[in-house]
Amino acid sequence: MSALTELSISVNSFSGPIPKELGNLKELTYLDIGSNNFSGILLPELGNLVKLERLYMDSCGLSGEIPSTFAKLTNMQTLWASDNPFSGKIPDFIGNWTQLTDLQFQGNSFEGPIPTSFSQLTSLYYLRISDIYDGSSSLDFIKNLKSLTELKLRNALITGTIPSDIGECQSLFLGNNSLFGPLPSQKSDQLQTIDLSYNFLSRSLPQWVTTMSQLNLVVNNFTFDSSNITGKGIASLVMYTLDIDCKHVFISSVIRITDADFSINCGGPQVMGRDGKLYEAEDSALGPATFSVTSTEKWAVSSNAGLFSADRNTPLFRVNTHAQVTGIYVSPELFQTSRMSPGSLRYYGLGLKNGPYTVTLHFAETVFASRTSRTWRSLGRRVFDIYIQGARMTKDFDISKEAGGVNREYVSKFYVPVSENYLEIHLFWAGKGTCCIPDQGDYGPLIAVVNAASDLAPIVDGHPPTTPPTTQPPTTPGKKIKTGLIVGIAVLVGVVSLLLIFAIPYMRRKKSEKEDDEDILGLGPRPNTFSYAELRAATEDFNLSNKLGEGGYGPVYKGTLSDGRVVAVKQLSVASHQGKSQFVSEIATISAVQHRNLVKLYGCCIEGSHRILVYEYLENKSLDQALFGTSNLHLDWPTRFNILLGTARGLAYLHEESMPRIVHRDVKASNILLDAKLTPKISDFGLAKLYDDEKTHISTRVAGTIGYLAPEYALFGHLTEKADVFGFGVVVLEILSGRPNSYNNLDLEKIYLLEWVWTLHENDQTLGLVDPRLTEFDETEATRLIRAALMCTQGSPMARPSMSRVVAMLSGDIDIGTVMSKPNYLTDYNFKDVTTFSTGRFLVEDDTPSTASKHSNVHLNYQPEGSNASGANTPGVDPMPSPVNVTQSLLAGIIEEGSDK
């Protein structure tokens, strides 16, 4: 066996861990363990197979990270690893596999970004990667891949623009990413299949789009210039490119809004069901990127197979099985056909009355054979996600698993709101399951029946009830004519009056809605949207028992979505200063970046006056609660160090890696949230400000929390990324000391944290700052962190390091150097005197109350040794506002003055 060169055990039902002895077959050049039910991790011992050229392990069941020992597999030519819960980062060492021609990572749980070392894979022909989370990537790495013929990066957090030169690609799939900018003005003749749907591409379309037979550009921001587009491709382009937001196209095409239900026989003819509903025919020949409205205009269907159409032997995406499906809830005839798409399948309800609806989906696995048959067809596995109204309702849905076998009906019911006369049902393949069983392309969504019905209006035979005619007494002919004329005029006047009464508010409302839509569509990344009714249900009508806290912009509630996700729902209050433009800015900035140390935005709600953000829920709340509040969290030294390092990395990403660059403007302990593993995530981008390179904002609205504000920003509105560096420096000192930046119950020399640390530094006693609750800590690291914090809080922004240098400082990769002298903002101000500074802008007084306390949710539980007050545990007290105790009203005037410049 030791001389074995090829081994294939694929498409079986092997289970359990892989034997480590497999690593002893050092002559192997070919190994296929795909389509099995193994468990456990990918063994490091497989890295001993240094002669391996082809490794197939797709759908094998293994998990964990790719071992570092795989770096030795430099002879690798083909690697298929799709449909496995592999995690961690895609290894950078894969870039050294310069003989690699085929790489497939689809439906995994890898963390981004895609390694830039992939630019060295100049022999690569096929690259498929999907479902990346955390860490965006650009397409710069493909510029050197001149041999690339097929590129599929779906839902992979790809951002930036499309390079004008994409090599010799024949098929290109970059759907569901964050690409922006125009399409290249020219393309190679080899490139014949393109899917760029669900991005943020814009501007007019180049002439070459009319020559494409397989092109999908839906849900982008293109403008349509008919003078630039000629030929037979115009009709399809309207479908594929101008359908930026399908619901607007739908509603404008529907004359009436009277329907309260629709029923569809997917892939088959019209059938009268045993439940009395008429299931309309849906048997058109859908192509790889097709959109079709039914003749009744009650519903539409859209297939978005994209490049996967090449995987289908019959590109009709219709299954005619004549299967004998058991457990029939509706008529058996409805399961003689099904609709299938190897990519994405959507059904839309059009012209629906608003209100709550029940969506009923009927499935049956009619393509694969029963597992008990032990045939080739029995080894297929179909996995996809179900979205309704843009929200994922079911993840990794497996029909045969849920139904308990093949040829068995499975019914899924969902209760959703319809608020814009429009309903979307989206079945989405995320790269999981088998691909080639029984035939190439037999994967992705499969559905037999769709039904949606209002929970308010009674339905009779599939139609809303009609009003019975009334009986009128007979009249004479003359009287009848006169009466008819009077009634006609009266009705006409009444109708016109009613139209005016309802049209004016309607037009105003639609104008407002259009402006809202334009705001959202004009953003870079677009998050999911939730209805207000959905968020009310998630938070139990914003019940106080679910309230997590309240910041300066409104309350935050814990909620549970219909798909089971626990979220944080930030409801902006009416009194909030954050208007629509700031709200939309927050949506854009959070959605534009993906990083493990930045809080995730799941979506938003903009309905009427409601402005709501839906974030991921972080179990351990905020850092200030952990440090100063009543939290039971134990933050030991390694944990505190990792929190600081993670926060620094998140800020460095905002400042230097995201496009556009972002200044947070309110870096503070309460805006650093902690997940279950105490990983820090920077939150609250409502104060974020986008800015261009080589520009600062002298005339900007000052927004932030006193105590963390850099002097140049607080006094003059001068904003650069160095304002965030200052705030981070204050946070470093708070984490090290375990106390807030200002606290009146301490001895006089310790009240202001920045002043105290400089006193300690000047007396070579900086370690006296460290939290006495820390029984163990690394003195070298602590000294390094304090010195870094002193550099970050220098008075001049030019003297502060960049956040990338701060990361290097904290990690010990670079020397911090000599810390400058105490900043002028500390030495020039007399804290105890009632003095007006020469600027005439604010007054320094003693014992001024905190401006931040009214927004605080932290009950200060900090009572250090040497406290000069017995009542240190005063509920509702927030950390004091500033290194200098500033009069509240006068500082507010400064901020307003700065905003008017």
C-alpha cells in the first residue's frame, strides 16, 4: 500500500474520522474522499503527501481549519473542498502552489480576505470561491492570472472596481458582492458568460452588452442610455439591467392593487387543487437569467442561474418526474412537475393588498433516489436557503432531510408582512450539497407549489369576495334619465373630489418614499430591509423587558427574528439629532466594511418616520459595562490586551483599508462591544464621517463624547483620523486602569485619568496605573501599552501615530520611541480656577455635572482604594466627561459654533 499512487473512496457513505495512517501513503498523487459522511478535522498528517497533485474532498463532512502542514503540498494542481464547514482564513501559503490549475472553495465558512498571494497562481484556469465572511477583498489579485478561464466569486465580500483586463476569462460570476463603478468599456471575445448581479455598479452601459447571450446585471445602479445601446439586445437589457429594484417595475406595471392571494404550480400546467384553489400554470422555458410576469399580472418568476446554466444538460430548469409523491397536502398533479434552478429562483406577488400574509411552500425531492436504494442517484444532496421579503427564513434547507425521505411532500409556512403591495420569495443556492448527481447541474433550489394568502381578507375560490348587488325600486323613463344624469354628475364630482383628497397625500407620500428609496439606492452597499411590523414582532412591540439600553440617538432593544436570529434593534428616537441623511450615512458606512472587529449590520427599516438599524447581538454587551458596571465578566490581562489589539485593528481597517476611508468620530468604551468569546467589535457608526484622501474637515459638525474628543476636534471642528487615535488612547488607559477617564470620588490628583497618568509617567511610576484587581499582568506589555496611549493622546494630531503603527506598537513589532512631554491641553489649564480661556470659548469650573450621564446605561460600580467618598456606587453615574471639567452649556455652544462654520 505504501507504493499506492491513486486512491478514490468518493461517493460512499463512509463516516467517522479519517485515519491518520492515510498520511503514510507518501507516493499518492491523486486522492478523492469527496461525497462521504466523515467527521472531525482535516488531519495535519495529510500534509505529508508532498507528491499529491489532485485532492478532491468536496462534501466529505470534515471541518476545522486547513492545517499549516498543507504548505508542503507545492505539487498541487487541483483542490476541490466545497460544501464543508471549513473555517478560519484561507491559507496564504496556497499562493505558493504555483502549479495549481483548479481551486474550488464554495459553501464553506472561510473568513476573508482572499489572500493577495493568489496573484502568484499564474497557472490557474478555474477559481470558485463563495460565502466568505469578515474581511473584504478586491480583484487586484487576478490581474496576473492570464490563464484564468472561469472566475466565480459569489457572495465573497468582493469590493472595488472591475479591472479592465481580466485575462482570458470565458465565464465570469461576481454576483452578490459590493463592486462599484462602471463596467469596462471593452471586453475580450472569449468572455461570453457574465453575471454581475446584486452589486453596486453604475453609470451607462457599454455597447458590448448587446452582444451577450448570457448576461445578468440585475440589481445594480446602471443608467440606460438608448443612444448608446442598439440592436436586438435592448429588451433583455431592460430586464437584466434596469430592474434595479424589481418591486418598482412590478407595481408600475400592475393596474390595480386588489389581489389578496396567488397560487402557482411551479414548472407545470394550471391545476385546480383539492383545496379549491386554482394553481396557475408556470411552465415557461426559463433561461439562465430570465424574468417573466404572468398574463394575469398577479405574480412573476425570475431565474438567476448565472454561470451555472453551463452545468445543465437541459437549460429549461424544469423537472418532469411524474413521481408518486406521498403525504400530499394538495393535489398529486401538482407534484408531477417542479421548478429547479442551480443558482437562484424568485417568485414575486404583485399588486397585493397590504397586511399580514401566510406564505405556504410545498417541496418534494423528486430528482434524487432514496438513500436505502444505495444507488448513484441516492447519494445526491440538495441544500439551499429560503428568503422571504429579503430576510433569510431557513438556512441550509434540505428537502429530503426535512421530509424524511425522497418523494415525500414537505410544507413550510411563513408569516410575513406585505407593506408595499409586493411579496418576494427567494430560494438561493449558497454552494452547498452535491453538484453532479445524478447529472451535471442537478443541485440548487427545487420547488413544486407556491401559495400566498392574506390573513385579513377572506378568500373564495382564489378570489376576494365581491359585494352583492343592491335592489332599486322601478322608476319612469324620464325620471330615470334625469336621475341618471344627476347621479352621474354627482358621482363624477365625488370621484374627482376623492381623487384629489387621496391623490395629494399619496403623491406626497410616494415622493417621500421615492426620496427614501433614492437615498438607499444611492448608497454604496445596500443592507437588507425589514418592515416595521417585523421588528415590532421581533421585540415584542419594543417591550421594556427587551430594552438593552439607550444612547444619545435612541433606545436599543433585543429582538428575535422569525428565522431565530437574535439581534439588537436600534430605534432612533424622534428627539434624536440624527436625521435621515445621517441615518442613511450610517447604513452605508457599516455595510461598506466587513471586519471581525467591526459590528455587523443585518439591515434597516425606513418606513414613514421610523429609522431603525438591526445589528448583530453581542452577548457580553459593551466594554464600559464590563469595566465599570455590574457585569460579572472577569477581564484578566490577556483578555484586556486582546481587546485593545482587536479594537486597534478594527480602527486601522477603517482608516487605511476600507474604501472609502472612514473616521469613526466617537471611539469610546461604550462603543466597543464584546461577543461570547470577548472578541471586541466597534459599534455605532452613526457619527462616522467619510472623507477623501488628503482632505480634512475643518467645517464639520462636531459629534462625539466629551472625554474622548481630541482637542482640535472639540475646539475647532478639525477632523482627521487622528481624532479616533486620541479616543483610542483614552480607551487604552481605561482598560489598563479599570477606571473611567474622569471620576470625582478619587483623590484630587487622580480624578482626571490623563493628568494622573502623566504624573505617574514623569515620576517613573507608570505601572501604578494598572488596575489593582489584576493579580497578574505582563509588566513589559503594560509599560508598552501605557507609552502607546501617551503617544495617542498627544495634543497635536501630527504627533499621534497612525492606527496601523499603533497595532505594531501594541504587538511589539516596532519600538515606540521617546514619549514627548505632557501635552499643552493639560499644562495650560488650571482645573480648579474659574477661568475663561483666551479663546473666549469655554469656561473651566469645578464640580460641573456630566453631559453624558443622561444617556448612560452604565451603573458605575467602580470604587478603588483611596476613594474619598463612601457613596461611590451611585446608580446612573457615567464616567466624567473630560480631562478638563468643562461647563456644560458653554461647551455645547462650542459644538454648535463649530457646526456653523
